Amino acid sequence: MADYTIKVRRYQPESGDPAYWEEFNVELDPSLSVLDGLLQAKDREDGSLAVRCSCRAAICGSCGMKVNGQSTLGCKTQIGEAQEQADKMASALGTTADVASTPIRGVGGGTEGTESGPDIETATIPAGGPVPIVIEPMGNMPVIKDLVTDMESTHWTKIRRVTPWLLPHGEAPEREYIVEPESMIDITQSMACIQCGACVSSCLSMEADPLFIGPAALAKAYRFVGDPRDAETSERLTDLAHDPHGIYDCTHCFSCVDACPKGVAPMDQIMRLRRKAGENGIEDPNSGHSHEMAFVNIIEKKGTLDESLLLQESFAPGVLGKLMPTKRAIKEMIGSLPTAVRGIKTGKMRSLPKLIPGVHHKLPGGAQDDVKAIYKHAEEHNEEFNLYIKGEEGELADEPDIEKGAERSTSPANAEAK
Amino acid sequence: MMADQIKVAYWPGCVSRGFTPELHGSMAIVAQKLGIELVELDRANCSGAGVIAEHNQELADTLNARTFALAQQTGLSMMNICSTCQGAQSECQQRLDADSGYRAHINEVLSGQGLSYERSEDGSWNNKNFLWLLVEDYGLDRLAAQVKRPLSGLRVGPFYGCYIVRPKERLGYNQYPDRDIYLEKVIETLGGQIVEYDGARKCCGFPVITMNRETSLTQAGTHVGDAIDAGADCLVTPCPLCHLNLDMQQPEAAKVVNRDLGLAVLHLPQLVGLALGATPKELGMGKHIASTKWVEERLTAVPA
């Protein structure tokens, strides 16, 4: 048993007051969960503390919340580990940051610390004193009460947005669909989603653009794009690529990958949607596909990035893009001029390769040919090695029957068990 | 590890030799002052920044296996100065290390170039961002001893870049759990004051600058604004791509978030270099878009 202080962001709409922080002292084994701590506080101190939960086993997806700023499930986060994280972040800020002088509001929003004057020190966290575990409702969602959020507008509406059901070929068969098990393995990762919303809560694109379809819904979209029974693959991809808040609005920050309690890695599914869109020859008005192709082609020719050429080829790809530039291309190119002028002024961009697209040097010696040889091979193969499905060799390394390229495991259980 | 002389195979990345040339220059100065020997991998290729992997995963894995193999040929571990390179390369390395069959397949392609990537069973060969190398291999005590001009009174906001903080499992956080507080440690070691603000581990927005300029610059502008509100004199970042959005695009970001900005953004080697006694001019700070004058003024208040 150990003592913990949990600092909960509370909000009751009926009170008319703004949100506030309240601290509770709880006592439980470090191996128990943050949710257990909250339920103890609710049981012993304040029955009005609102938190949504059910299974306590990371299956139902009800108790999404932020613990020390990290979106997660309350029931899947051990309180001992949460304390270690809180201690670590407090120690990082050391003595120079002002966190140590933050006035503590006592339980019930007491008045200590609100009085101004030299005696405020008595109400500050002493250096090395207990660091509270900070618990907040999920982000990117309206709060209904305390830790209970409204998932309708930013989660369920977006899930419905991607048509989350099968759109099959022709008439439905009389009995079940017959598919090769191998053809379904590809989507097992996205099928593991429990709709908890932790990824949505953590999404840094959605924080800047609330209209972004978001990680949960796009992972769900891949679940149907990758399903061999679905007949609308190209339509789905076109829709998601053309939407300015679709697959090309993901800022590749990995927040959802770390937030997901089930290993779905929504960002990886978004990257697979982009790859499939490219394979299906879908050109989008957001320069998503042209940016990807420009990048890939530049490295084949130059080995390192020609930034000027990337900009030009992303907005106005190829001869056609330059002869008949789109309105967006003209707008974006003109929009980038002030930045370029500033770069020339400071000397940042004052050289021909930086000013003129395509002047950038190649890798020295025969190195560029080596890069081209790699392209030639990979464009023919284009294999995806999904660790979620294939697992790490690790404990299987001693097995005698591991052959080159052989698939050892097709079960996601490996990744789950880690 | 506190080897007397650190020598690494050095991958500077593309942007440090492109739109942020001051990064490449300042790293050379700092390495010399710290006594870190850099063997530059001038034949190595772009890490793909995640974009090549988005197009063709095997292509990205093979290209980065090539870079690793070039580094291993020198007999040295690898160092990079770009969070994005670190993230993209670690992703490929994780797949290559996970499966001997897959690795053999990739190495077959490289064999035509006389190259081969070997998994390091004990982790003795590794690829580290300068920030990681500075804390884990060079050591903060040793760094503290080199400080000629403590950054006393300079209020510095850390900005990590997503690719060296997430995903934790892939980036060695099991072995080095403090990697997401190294910038704070370095700032403190150099005598500066840490500024806590909301954006330190968030996304600069650069990856979507081409596809959704508004989302991108909203992110950059918000983080810079938050740091200013928290009292920062400057930000420091180990990622040149973050620098592009936070510094080069800062005037444009200011328009999007509709407020005045104007906050210096230093590359990690520049901040270290200032404390080691290098001049702002040597460190290329004049090349920045957001003026670094205020940082220079605060520093000259302390005798060099």
C-alpha cells in the first residue's frame, strides 16, 4: 500500500462555475490502476466525482482520460507508474521552473494560497515533496461533467463519416462470405479498436483543426479499405484523399500511436490509406499525393532533399502542372514568396541550389547509382513488414525452422502480449 | 559510458545543409569544442522523413539500411542532428532488427554495393541524436566543466520534435526513460532557466505545411505564442524541420494565429555553443528569420 495524491480537473455545468482543480489523497497498492484511485476517492471522499467506467480490464473502452497529460485508459495505467512519471516531469523542471511555487488549492478549493503576500511560501509545494498525479478529461472533446466527455461530436460523428460498414460486391450471398484467412490478416490491427477515444484525445492535428477526420475514424476507414469483401475501395480512398481534413491532414506526430491502449497505431493505418490511395492512382487537390511523389522522385535523382524542387513539384507537378497550374498551386507558390525573400535576406537561402529548383547536387561518386539500384528493386517488391502482425523474433529466435523470409506468426497475440 | 574521445559516424541530414545551414556549421564548432570527432557520411541518403515509408516501406527500409551499413563500415556508431531523421531511421531499424529473414532480404539488395547491415545484439552499435549522445555518452558533468559562459538568466523553452519523443517503445525509452527530459537537463547544465509551456513535446506542424498550411501554422504559432506567454527568451530544438516551421515560417504563423510573435528559435548546437563561448555570429544566428538579438543582449550582460 502507498499514499498518492491525485489532482483532478473538475467541472459541474449546473454550478455555473468554471473548471477547477481538486486534490484527493488515496491509499492503494502501486500495481492498482489510476481508475481504482479515482473510485476510492469517489467512494470515500466525494460521491459526486463523475467518471465513466465499466470493465476495468481495458476492453470496454469507457474510461478514457488524460493522466499527467498522456491520453490513456484509467484502468490500464498503474498508479505507481503514474506517480513515477509525475515525479520525473517535476524533477525535469528542477528548481528553476515556477512549478514549485504553484499554490496548492486544498480539497474543496480551500482559500490557502489565494492570499497575496510574503507568506505564500507556506502554501507552495516544498521541493522534493509529494508530486500529485494530474488527471484530466480527454482532450479535443467537450466536457459534460468532471472526467465525462461528450464523444458524439468529435468521435462518433467522425466514425459515421467514414461509412463504417461493408459495401459488398453485388447481391449478398445466401450464406456467409468465404474469404481466405490470409486476406483478412491485414486488417486485424485496425479491428482491435475498442472506440475509447484516447487517440482522438491525443490528436495534435485535431487540436489545430477540429474538422480533421481524426485517428479513430481513419483507422476504421482502413478496416474497410483493406477488407477484400468491400467493393468501394477506390471510392472510399478518393473521398478521404479529397477531403481537406482527410488523410493528408495528419501531421504524423505519433501521439495516437502512444495513446492507443490496443496497439492499433492509428497513424500507421493513415499512412497505409495514403499508400493505397497512391497505388490506386488517386490525385488529390491537397497536394498530398504530389508531395509524396515529388519527395520520392527527388531522393531517387539526388539522394538528399532538394527543398526548392520539393515545393515546386508538390504544388505544380511535372510539365502539365507548370503549363496549367491549379488555382491552389498559384496561391500557394505566391504565398511562399515572402518566406523565400526573408530567407534570401538573412543568407539562409542565398545560394543557387536553394533558389533554383533542380540545381541541387547529387550524391558523390557512384553513390547516386547505388540509391537508384535500391529504388529499382524496391519498386518491384514493395513489401510491407507489419510488426503488429509478424511480431519480433525475440523468444522465437532459437526455433530451428526459421527460414529466410518465412512468416513465423500470423497472430496479433505476439504484439498484444508485450 | 565516458570514453575520453568520442568519435562517431555523422549523418547531418538534408535540411542542415539546405534551409538551415547554420545548424551544420554550429554542430561543427560545438563538436570541435567538445572534442567529438565527426566522420561525415557524405555518401549516405535522405532518411525519407516518413514520406518514403508512406509511399513504399521496403524502399525506406533499404535506403536507411544502406545508411546504417555505411556507418558500420567505419566501425563507429552513428550520430544525427535531426529528430526527424532519428524517428524515420529508428522506425526502419526496428523492422530490420525484428526479423533475420527480412534483414537478409534487404541485405541481399545491398550486397551489390558491398554493404550489409548487421543487427547489434548488445546495442553497442547505435544511432543517436546529438541530444541523446550529449547526455548519455558525453555526460552532463563533462559538459558542465566545458561551460565558459553560463546562460544565466536566459529563459529557454525546450521544443523536442515528435520524432524523438514518440513512439516511446521504438525510441529506446525502456532503456533510457528520461529521453523526454534531456533538453531540460541540458538547459540546466548550461546555466539557463527552463521555461515550462504547453508545446514542448507537441508537433510543430511542419509535416502538413504543403497539404494544410493553416493546420500547420496554427500549430507553430500556438506553441511560439505559448512560450512567449510563459516568459521565454528563446526556444531550443534538436530538429531542423521544427526550426523551419517555428523560425522560418514564424512571420506567416503570426498571421494565422493573429498575434505578434518574434521569438528566437535556437538549434541545440547553437545553445550549447553559446555556453561554450562561441559567438552568435560564428553560430550563424544572423541567418535566422526570428531575430536572436534579444538572446544576444541577455547574454552580453554576463561577462564572457
